[in-house]
Amino acid sequence: MKVLAITLWVLLFFILKNTKFVVCVGICRENEQRTLESLKKEVDDPLDIPSSWVVGKDCCEWEGVVCNNLTRRVIELHISYLRINNLEWLLSLLSLENLEMYHVDLHEATNWLQVINMLPSLVDLTLSNCSLLNITNLLHHNFSSLETLDLSSTKFNSPIPNWVFNLSNLVSLNLSDCNFTGPFPDFQVNLISLTTFRAFENSFNCLLPEWLFDTSNLEHLNLRSSGIKGAIPNKSGNITTLKYLDLSDNNLNSTIPNWLYRCKDLESLYLSDNRLEGAVSSLISNLSSITNIDLSGNILTGKLPNVIGILGKLEFLSLSKNQFEGQVSELFKGRSNFFSRGLGNTSSLMELRLDGNKLTGTLPKSLGQLSMLEYFFISNNKLEGVVTESHFSKLPQLQLFSASRNNLTLKVNRNWIPPFQATNIAIGGWNIGPLFPMWLRTQEMIMNVDISDGGIQGEVPTWFWNLSSQIVFLNLSHNQFIGEVPIISTASWLVGLGGPWLMYLGSNNFSGSLPRISTSITELDLSNNLFSKGLSNFLCEAKNVSYNLEILNLGKNNLSEEIPNCWMNWSKLKVLILRENNLIGGIPRSMEVLNSLLSLDLRRNRLNGPFPSSLKNCTKLHKIDLAENEFVGGLPSWLGMRFSTLIVFILRSNKFNGELPQELCQLKDLQILDLANNTFVGIIPRCIGNFSAMVKGKNEVGDDDELNYSYFFGVLRESAMVTNKGNKYQYDTILALFTSMDMSSNNLSGDIPISLTRLARLRSFNFSKNNLTGRIPNDIGDMKVLESVDLSENQFFGQIPQSFSSLSTLSYLNLSDNNLSGMIPLSTQLQSFDPTSFQGNKLCGLPLSLNCSSNGNIPNHEYEDDESDEDEVDWFYISMAIGFALTFWGVCGSLLFKRSWRHAYFRFLDRGWEMLLAKLSIC
Ligand SMILES: *[C@@H]1O[C@H](CO)[C@@H](O)[C@H](O)[C@H]1NC(C)=O
Ligand SMILES: *[C@@H]1O[C@H](CO)[C@@H](O)[C@H](O)[C@H]1NC(C)=O
Ligand SMILES: *[C@@H]1O[C@H](CO)[C@@H](O)[C@H](O)[C@H]1NC(C)=O
Ligand SMILES: *[C@@H]1O[C@H](CO)[C@@H](O)[C@H](O)[C@H]1NC(C)=O
Ligand SMILES: *[C@@H]1O[C@H](CO)[C@@H](O)[C@H](O)[C@H]1NC(C)=O
Ligand SMILES: *[C@@H]1O[C@H](CO)[C@@H](O)[C@H](O)[C@H]1NC(C)=O
Ligand SMILES: *[C@@H]1O[C@H](CO)[C@@H](O)[C@H](O)[C@H]1NC(C)=O
């Protein structure tokens, strides 16, 4: 009998073991059946209930329900995508060991935690993305058997409750994407069984808790993007069992601690996007299990760690965007015969990222032996020397080769057939030419090509234009290409994928008519070429199709004729640059469809007519530059309401006239207002103190992403040409921080509105060459960041206000040719200006040679008039290649590294800015 029973049991065991779902041996307990049946009736949307949930059918067979094989009690419940208002029914499933809910809307079940806390045998609890409202502290928790707790993707916006840290059997804890705040408890936590701790994407805003490093079984730790700051503790603790560590995208600012190099089982190490500093120890070669290392986006220094060939399992290595120096070959150092021994074949490295460092020397040939390499990034370094076929000879897997912005020369045989079929080739800034790189013809999979600034001459071969139809990113700019551009098309199989398709052909000598383009192209730069004739071939060709073009730069060509009235199909345009051509006539009516337009630059053409009313619908504009044309008439009052996001408004050197409308002051975001050299009359609007952006400045530095228009970071960001300190400057990367107001050379009269002095963030104003009168506002010293003030050639009278002396950032001042009188206030700043800044007045005191009499007045005496040599044009370009936000405010970018830029930058920056920079450069 006993034997039979055992046999039956064994048989049963096998049946159960080999059946995926619970076999029907008896049925679901009656009360549990009823509970689940009423749950089914209660949930709001019965369509989401699995079809197997049939009333009357054994609930152990319902999808997501698992019963104990013997007791027939429900031990597991898995539900998703439902809405449940109350969890109290759970209390009739007292054997529940595993409760798993994904995307179950529980926001009405406010007592969820209290209910679940009454389940006596819970082992695994998952409530992910369940819209829970809050999580409370429990005086007594019954979760002593809990092994898995997953509360991810719920915005709790509060600290983690203490009971969570008291679950001594917990093995896996997932609190990711919960917006939990810090700090962590500092008492002795009891998570002694924890092996997996995921808490990425939270807002802890605190240090790494020390107890974490005493958690002796931890294998998987992920605190990515969770607001952790400060040091990674140097104290070794017991955490060396780690296999997976992700602390990326936090504010960690220490060195890499030595204990990390003792984690022999570590497979993945992600520490990117912090502020980690110091060198990478050679001890890293101890990490014999490692497959992925990402240390990018820190400020690590020293030589590259010598890991390739030592860490035989390494597949992914990223050291991008740090400050590593020395030779790339350091990666292989000490293994000089590593490859000659034929071990090269065993390198498993598939992705190597070294871009954005300060690496020097040449590209080592050993790189060409990494036979598994698919992705290689080394752009933005300082490599020099010649690259030949042999560098690539053993790279059959290479798909992406990104090495732009180095001083490398490519010398390959004219008939070279690369061993790889790459999709991305970026060698911009290399010395490639003068002949076109014919080997590109062999690259049948190519989608991204950057051969910009390569010294390539002559025509682009026809086969390349044909090939270009499969290219989604093409950068041919800054070469010496000649000839016509036939057509810029996109392969039909790509159309509909949405793009972006980016085509940069600027700064060459392309000529002839503008090419026609396919409708899918998103960005097109043909600027600074010799294209001629009109726009109609380009604009008006296709009827009844809609173009996806968002950025169109046709500036600096020889385009002529009127702007055709063909904008109907181009309504996606965000940026339209037609500057520096020979366009004539007015602004066509159809431009009113461009309601996505952010930036319009028509500077220096021969356009005429009144201020374009077709812009009325372009209500998202950040910039309007109509300078140096022949526009006439007054400014419409609607502009205040229609251009509420305008940042740059430049009408300089036209024939605009009439009075300035009050509504101008509604332009709250305005940072650059240039109305100079027109014939405006009347007074300066009293309300100019309402330009909020000039009062408060940008709330946050670095929030100028909206001014970076291109998908390809940094290619096109907003810029403005500003006359400042008597010179013209092109502001782009620092535009977000610059403010100026220029109304010079008009016929404005009356005095300066007192409200001007409210503009505490205004850096420059120029009211010169008008008929202004009255006194200089007494509170001008409140304008704390003024760098440049020009009030010359007006009829201002009275004394120079004493508060002028507090303008410590002032570096340009011109008060000449007014009726000012009295003593020049004493300050370090004012006396340092050239006497010509004050000439043509009745002033005395330094820097003038005329001493004031004892009562501070001028002795009766005339001045000799010097001709000042202002208006010398000094074009200043900060490279457009790299974005301000990322590199400057982020991880210390090239502006701070590239000495020539930095010097050019400093040349026109005042002390305040210099101090700011000095502060930032500490990082
Ligand atoms: C119950 O059945 C499942 C699958 O059918 C099996 O994995 C499990 O081991 C069985 N449990 C017992 C106690 O037999
Ligand atoms: C948190 O939940 C409790 C119920 O458990 C509720 O009484 C309380 O109002 C909630 N607190 C907040 C801030 O929502
Ligand atoms: C996260 O929580 C903090 C503090 O409660 C709150 O200020 C912040 O807005 C929350 N963030 C998100 C994305 O919910
Ligand atoms: C690191 O960050 C912490 C916390 O933000 C700060 O107190 C400390 O001064 C920083 N240390 C360094 C070296 O920057
Ligand atoms: C490491 O763990 C052991 C027990 O697991 C403990 O005795 C020891 O104190 C721990 N060491 C540290 C540095 O916490
Ligand atoms: C680039 O390298 C060449 C020699 O290979 C050198 O003559 C030249 O000065 C370098 N240019 C820069 C900008 O470093
Ligand atoms: C311009 O805007 C007005 C209302 O704001 C709208 O009625 C009109 O259709 C728009 N015109 C075009 C061409 O989009």
C-alpha cells in the first residue's frame, strides 16, 4: 500500500513537474473562486480581463492564477492592465506567496499597503507602475518572508519608508523610477540577504549610504540617475561580490575607489556622467570577468588604462568625454607582443569609445587587429599623423568609424577596397583630399558620411550623388567642391521612416541653380557657396506635396530675384536663413503658413516693403533679423502680441520710420533689440523696463537648448550679430546669456525713460546719434552687469551720475558730444577709459587732462576734438561645432580646452565673465 502511494505520488509529481500550467486535480477553493469571480465583476474594464477568466471555471486554470498543487489554494496571482479600486479581497487569498501587478491602476486603493501587510506568507511582491499614491511607514510589518519587493515606476515623491530597510530575507529590491527622495536612513539596516538593489531614476539628492558597502551579498546595484552626490566611499566594506554596478548619471565627485578593482566577479561597470576625477588605476586589470566598462563623461585624467588584451572578456569600453592624455597605444601597453603572438584574434572588444579626450600621437596599428570591433569612436582628440589601409586591415566587422576633429591624414590607395562594409564614416577635419575618397563607392551600406573640412577639391562624382540617396547624414561642408548639385534625394525605402535626414553642403564653391530636394529631407545647409539665380526652381517645383524640411540655410550665396510666393508646402520650416544674397522685392504672402518658424534671417539683401504682415502667424519666432535691407514704414502694434517668444529682434540699417509702438515692451523674452540706423522718431517707450529677460536674465544657465535647432548637436544654434562696444560680434554659443539694446542713429527725442535702470541684466545699450536730451538716470548704477554704454552725439546735460562709479563690469563707455558738465565721478573704471569717451562735453577731472576747479566745475575752456576710430569691424566667431549647454555648463567643454578659442573669447569679455569662467574651469 505504502509503495503504491509513493508510486502515485511520484507519478503525480512528474505530471505536475512536466505540465506548464496547473493540471486539474481538484479545483480552486470555493471562497477563493468566489473572490476572484467578484473581482472579475468589479474591475472597470472587462475587456482587459483575460478570456480564461470564466465564471464557473476552476480559477486555478485562470490565466495568471497559480494554485498549490496539493492544497488547491491560490499561491500566485499575476495581473496587469486593470483598474482595481480596493484590494481587500486579497484577504481571502491568505496563502498568496507571489503577488504581481503591472500597470494596474490602484490609485483609489489607498490602503493597499495595510491590506498586503496582512498576507502572512508573501514571498514575492511586485506592484510596478500601479499609480500608487503614497507609501506609509508601518509600525509592524509582516513581510519577514519577503524575498522580492518591486515597487518600480510609481511616483512616491517621498523618502523610502524605514520598514523597507528591515526586510532581512529580502533578496531583490526594485525601487526604480519612483522619485523617492533622500536621505537614506543612517541606522543599521537589516538587508542582510540582498543581492539585487535597483533604485535608478530617483531624486535622493544625498550621499551614497555607508551601509550599502557592508551588504555582503550584493551582486547587482543600479543607482543610475538617482541624484546621488559626493564621494564613492573609499572604505572597502564587503561589497566585493558585485557583478553589476551602475552609478552613472549622478553627481559623484571622488576618484574611483580602489576596492572596486578588487571586484573580481564584476561584469558590468557603469560610472559615466558623473564628476569622477583622477586616474584609472592599473589595478583595473584585476577585473578579469568584466565585459562592459563605461567611464565616459567624467573628468578622469592621466593615461589610458592598459586593459585591451588583459581583460580578455571585454566587449564594451567607453572612456569618452574625459581628459585622458597620452597615446592611444597605452591601451595595449605592456602587451607589445600581444598581437604578434596571435592573441589579437581573441580580443572580444566590439565597441571602443575614446572620443572627446586629449589623446595625442597617431592612431596605433594595433587597433586594426581588434577583429571583433564594430564601433569605434575617437573624434575630438589631438591625434596626428597618417592613417593607411593597414590600420583597417583586420577590421572586417567595422560598422561605425567616427574619428572627426583630429589632425589625421588619410593615405590610401586610390583603388583601396576596405575589408568592412560600414554604415557610418566620420572623418571630418582629416586631411583627405585633394581627390575624392573613391573607396566610399564600395560602401554599400553607408548611411552617415562626414568628410567635411577635408581639403577635397573638384566635382563630386556622379556615383556619389546616386549613393547619397541612401545617406541620411551627409556632411560635405568646408571643402572646395565645385560644380552643380544635381538633386538631393532620399531612397524611397527610407521615406516614411521620418528622418531626420541631414544634408550639410555649406562652405564650398558649388554653383548653378539650387538643387531640387526630396520631401523627406529635414535639414539642408547650402550656405556660403556660389549658388545663383532665383529660389523658384527650388521652392515652387513640387505641387501638392508637403516638405519635411525644418532647417534651410541658403545664406551667403548669389541668389537673386524676388522671394517666390511658394511657401505653401514648406510649413514645417523652423529655421529659414536667406541672409547675404541679392534678393529683392517684398516678403510674399504665403510665408504666413510658416507657423512653426523659430528663426528668420534675411539680413543683407535688398528686400523692401513694409514690415512683413505675413509673419503675423509665425508666433513661435525666437529671432527676426531683417538688418541691412530696404524695408520701410512703421512697426505694427501687433508684433507685441504675436511675437511673445521673441529673443532676438534686429531691424538695423533699414528705412523704418514712425514712432516706436508701446507694444514693443510686451516682448518679455527679448534679449537683443537692435533698431539702429533707421529713421524712427518720437520718444523711447516709457515701458522699456518691462523687458523681463533683461531684468531677470535667464532663470537657468544652460536652458538654452531651445536655441539649438539641429538634430546634429551644435550644427545650427541660434546666433545673433550684435554691435557691442563699437564692434560687431557674432554671438551664438553665449547668446543665451547676452542682452543688448541698440537704438542708435535714429531721430529719437525726449529723455531716457527712468525704467531703463530696472534692466539689471542688460549688458549693453547704445542710444547714440539721436536727439535725446535730459539727464542720464541717476540709478544707472543699478544696472549691475553693464559692459558697454554709448550715449554719444545727443544732447544730454547735467552731471554724470555718481552711481556710474559702481559699474564695475563696464569696459566700453562713450559719452562724447553731449552737454554733460561737472566732474567725472571717481572709480577705478571711469578713469581707465580713453579721454575721447568724454570729449565734446563740459566735463573735468581724470581721465581728461583738465582739472576741475575747487567747486567741481570746469574752468571755461574748449576741447580739441579727436576723431575716434570706432566702427572697426571685428568678426568674432565662436565655433558653431560644439554646443554651449553641453560642453560649457556640463562637463567643461572645448571652450575651456581650446586655447585659441578661449583667448578669442576673453578678448571681449569683461572681468565678471572672466571670473565666472575661472570658477567653471575648476570642474
Ligand atoms: C506544482 O506544479 C508545478 C508546475 O506544474 C511544479 O513546478 C511544482 O514543482 C509543483 N509543486 C509541487 C509541490 O509539486
Ligand atoms: C497617504 O495615504 C493615506 C492613506 O493610507 C492618506 O490618508 C493620506 O492622505 C495620503 N497622503 C498623501 C500625502 O497623499
Ligand atoms: C520628485 O519629488 C520631489 C519632492 O517631492 C518633487 O519636488 C518633484 O517635483 C518630483 N519630481 C517628479 C518628476 O515627480
Ligand atoms: C563633492 O560633492 C560634495 C557634495 O556635493 C561636496 O560637499 C564636496 O565638496 C565635493 N568635493 C569635491 C572635491 O568637489
Ligand atoms: C564583512 O562581513 C562579515 C560577515 O559577513 C562581517 O563579519 C565583517 O565585519 C564585514 N566586514 C565589513 C568591513 O563590514
Ligand atoms: C597637423 O599635423 C601637421 C603634421 O602632421 C602639422 O604640421 C600641423 O601643424 C598640425 N596642425 C595642427 C592644428 O595641429
Ligand atoms: C493665421 O492665423 C489665423 C488665426 O490666428 C487663422 O485664422 C489663419 O487661418 C492663419 N493663417 C494661416 C495661413 O495659417
